[in-house]
Amino acid sequence: MFLLLILFLAMLLFIKGFFKIVLPALIILMILKFLFGGLMLLLSPHFWGTLLVISIIVWLVRASRSRNY
């Protein structure tokens, strides 16, 4: 019974430490990952090339639909 009490108290301490220390650190790391990923996306030539190709396709489709005779 004493062992169960010790395990229960250790679990409570782990959960309390998780929400005070580990979870905020994980949230901060996730936000930094998204910011860094967005910055790398803006600096990537593949991203800009993809946007350029998509915009050319959209421009061609819109230009082919509006015929001014």
C-alpha cells in the first residue's frame, strides 16, 4: 500500500512538472519551428518557382476565357 502511495505521489509530481516545465518548452520549440520553417520557405527558390508557375497557369486560363474580338 505504501508503494502505491509513493507511485501515486511520484506520478502527481511528474504531471505537475510536465505542465510547468516540459509543456511550455515544447510549445516554445513548436513556435520557433514554425517561424524558422516559414522563414526558410520564403527564402526557398523552389517555393517562388512554384508560385510563378501557378500564377502563369492561372493567368493563361483567365486570358483564354476572356476573348475580346
